Amino acid sequence: QQKPETIADFKKHDRFEMDDYTDALLRSLKRNGFEYSDIMIKGPDTLAVGRLVLDPYSATLFSSSPRTFAAIDALIAEGMSMDEAIERIAFPDNPEKWVSNLVEADEIAIAAE
């Protein structure tokens, strides 16, 4: 949910035109952990509300959480590649989903060609 001070900041700095309806829409947006985030898209002739649902890998990859970033960074510091670290964070209890456990590195390169 948007913090009231964030919405107040939008109004104060005229980030975009905001009437009472837009204000109410912003206040109605919710987030449920990694499950989903409500989003609002506002353009010159458009105002839409939707729900963004990401798979665990994408949610980890695009996360803005300092905790998630630090966990990925720590695994990289231990020698993992970026994609391996993201997989470990995205699927901590499902090592069967880690690519490094599925195929040999040579097979990954061949599959990508």
C-alpha cells in the first residue's frame, strides 16, 4: 500500500495531475509480498489499474528489496554467478529448480546457441 506521505509528495510536487479519483486509486493499491503488486498506469488519455504477478525468478531479479539485493550480493561474493545467486534466492527450498543442478555448464551453452 502506498504511504500517505508518498501520495502527499506526488501532490505537493505536481508529479502528475491528481484529482480525488486518482488519489483514491493510488490509496487503494496493494502489495502482497512476492505474490502480486497492484499497479496504476497513467498517461495523457489513460488511467488503468492492474495487477502485476511475477514468477519467483522474475520477482527476485526485479526486486527493489535491500534484503534481497544483499542476499544475492553475498552469494556472488561467495563465487556464484549472478543467475545462480538469483535462483538460490528465488527458489531457496527447491534446489531441483536450480539450473546448476539440472544440467552441465556445457549443456547450458549449447542450449543457448
